[in-house]
Amino acid sequence: MNPFSGYLTELGHGLVTTVELTVVTTIAALLLGVVVATLRICPVPLLRTVGLVYVEVLQNLPLLALLVLFVFALPQLGITFPLFTSAAIVIAAYEGAYFAEAIRAGINTVGVGQAEAARAIGLTFSQSLRYVILPQAFRAVIQPMGNISIALLMNTSLAAAVGVVELTQTANNVNLVEAQPLLIFTGAGLAYMLLALLIGLVTGRLERRLAIVR
Amino acid sequence: MSILTKRLRPRRTVAIAAASVAVAMAAAGCGGGGSGTPGTPGGAGVPGLGGTGVVDQAVYDAAPVAADADIPAGSTMEKIRQRGKLLVGGSLDAPLLSQQDPVSGKVEGFDASLARLLAKYIIGRPEVETVTIGTQTREALLRARSVDTVFQTYTITPERATQIAFAGPYLTSGLAVAVKKENTTIHGVQDLAGRKVVVGTNTPAVTALPTAAPGSEQVAFATDPQAVQALLQGRGEAYVQDFTLLASNAKVNPGMKVVGQPFTTEPYGIGLNRDDAQFKEFVNNWLTKIQADGTWARVWQATLGTVVEGGAPTPPAIGSAQGS
């Protein structure tokens, strides 16, 4: 049987799972990134330390080790999440650290005068962050955040190792029957590439519309 | 740093940063150490290896070596002999079949021993370089001649035989069902219909289950220790895997048991490049030889024979599987 036409339904399901995992995780990681970036610049020393520790721990552990740990160690403590949820939580937590660093870099591009002016007109820390700093910070780091989203998409393939049937896992299963690794994995690779190009296209558009020309 | 943090005394920031890095590193160290644990409880170290599971050196010493007449100039066998070692694609994590002893670094098991015996037959010494390969890439590596042979519980199928050649079969096994010790509802594959079943990624179970147990839902894990752990943690009600592998798992793991008889017949072959009929004939001749002189049975007894009762079985007839 032709490795593609015969298995379009399976490969389609795998692709949909990959897209679902990517979308859910990107949103969660982005929100987490904002929170952690805020922690890292907030005036309370303890919270800054919490933010720093979070980023350093998550960035310095391999994602696969985190996934395996979360999926197999937590049930020992009596906490069992479904596999998709587990993978989504771990990837979001991991990529959240990278988003946090990108957003912090964005915050650093905002001129000191902006923050001083915000405080001078009586805005609180969170108000100046929400209305003055973050809107400008985000615009400066649209491309880096796009790159992290693409890395996140590629990293979803690691979920295959802990039983999530996404695109890579489906390709594995089809290959098991058809024994055509070059063809099948090239096909899966092309699908990943198209998704990555799509993310690149969207971030490119966003940047042209939103970036601040200084 | 933005003005928001600059307000604070800078020297303190540096101190805090240094302290938190230390904390982060300590935490990372703990996490890194912990990541080793999930693999270990299921695999429980190196089952079988140690006293049993290792083939005696005497078996290698007594094993046959090919006559020079069997190795014509320009053949694959001659290239291997000149290189001085056989490149074997295999696993390092299959207990009793092909598992690396983490202390000595030696790969032991039925597949690993046969690979060494083939090396001895060609070169005169059991010199093997094991290339760890994933089950996804076996065909591609054989076609590219990156490895000479694949010994990796490689089931002979007609689809695979269009890509590569199979010598053998050299061993017949089958898929069986394992459940948790306290499970009394599942007695064999017939009870798996509609249930959640743990399988290994890229194992024959993935393709065999839909017909053997209609409506069963598969949860696939990359390695055998992970799958055992998943079974024990209740991510599936049963674990379907090769019978010998399950038997060795159950031996070291009191929390699980094998139920029923194997329900498929898997003929395992030695993967070879497809365009090399001469090498395939050579390997088949070698298999016939070691089966006839009892070497095959001795290797089986020392490895798989430690968990499967009833003595060494009759080896499968060469060329008996469709695709070999």
C-alpha cells in the first residue's frame, strides 16, 4: 500500500494532535512567560529570586527528562494526569521559561524614561507594567517569540516518547507496517516544516504591523 | 535592566543573583538525578545478567570459523574480515536479547551473542561494534550499508522484505499479555477487547492488537522499562509485548504476571542489505552450521532459557517465513 494515501486518516489525526498540543501549549507558555518575566523585574527581591530560579531550573534540564519525570514519578505520589495533559503541562512550563527570557529582553528595550514617566504620573508598578512597559516590550520581541513557538512545535514531538499519539508517533506506527522510513519521515518532516513556516509567516506579518520604528 | 529594578541597590542584586544561581543549580542537580529513577523501577537494573544471561566464553571458543574458500575476494565478508569487526545494528536495552551491562560495557543476550558468533565466523575473533539504532531507521541504515547486519528481534514481514533482505529466521517468538499481579479479569488476549493496553512504540504489538483485540485502545511508550512502569501505575490494564521479554520482566518484577499463551508467531530474521544475495546465503549457511552443532541451543539456554522453561526449542527452518 502507498505509505501516504493508505494512512491519511491516521496521519491526519496525528497532525491534528500536534497542532492542538502546539496551540494549547503556546498560549499557556506565553501566559506563564509574562508572569515569570514580571517576577524577574518586580521590586520585591524574593519574587525576583523565584523568577530567576524558575528560569534557570527549567532551562537547564532536558525536556525529555522533565517529561519522563512528570509522567512516571508523579503517579508514585498518587497524582496521575492523562498523557496529553501531562505533556502539555511540561512543555508549557519548559517553554514558559524561554518566553519569560524573551519578554524580559523586550522589557529591557523600553527606555528608562518611560518607566520614570509612568511612576511620575502616579501609576503603580502593575499599572505602569500593563499600560506602558509591556505593550512596548512585546512589540520589540515578536520575532524571538515566534522562534520560541517554532521550537515549541518541534519539541511537541518528544511527547511521542511518553505515549501521546501525535505526528511523530503516527509516523512511527505507519513505518512499522510499511517499512519506508525515508518516505514517511520526510513526509512528517514536511508537515512540521509547513507548520513552522506558517508560524514564521504570522510573526513576520505581526512584526511589520506592530514593531516600533525607532 | 529597566528602571523598575534599577531603583534597588545594585550590589544586593548581584548577591541575590549569585545565591539564586546556587539554589537553581542545586535544584537542577536533584532533578537531574531524579530523572534516572523512572527507568529503574520497571527495569530493575539488569535482569538476568550477572550469574545467568551471559554466554560462556567456551561457546565462542568452540564456535566455527568460515573456510577461506567461503570468503571470495571482493565480497562483503572479505570487507568485514579486513575491517576486523562486524558492524551490528541492535539495541542496548532488551533484557536477555541485547542489553548492555552498564558496568562492563559489554552487550549480552541472545541477539548480541549470535552477532558475536557471526563475527567470529567471518573474522576469526568475536569482534563486534554495536551501533545503537532505533527501530524506525533499520531499513535506511541497511540500505545505506551503515551497518552490516541487524540483530534486533527484527520480525520478518513481506513489506520489510521489499526494502532489505532477511537471513533466517533464527528465532521464533510471539506476543503475550502481562497484567498486574492482582488482576483476575484478564486471562489472555481474548479479554483485551475494548480495554486500554500498554504497548511499546515500534513493536509488533502496535499492528497485531487491532485484529487480536478489536476496539482496544493503545498507549505506546518508547522503552520497555517505561511500559512496565506504565502498567504498574495503571495507565493501561495490560501490557502486550514479546513473550520472552515479558517473562524476564515478570521474573524481576513481583508486581506483574504473564497470562495466557503467546497469541502470535513472530519469526525473527537477521537484517541484511537487499542487493547482496551472496552475503545472505553465507549468513544462512552459518545459521545452519551453528544450529546443527548445538551452539545455537547453548546460546539459547544461557540467555532466554533462564526465564523460559522446557529447554531449548527446535530452531525455525531457514527460509520458512514469508519474506526470508
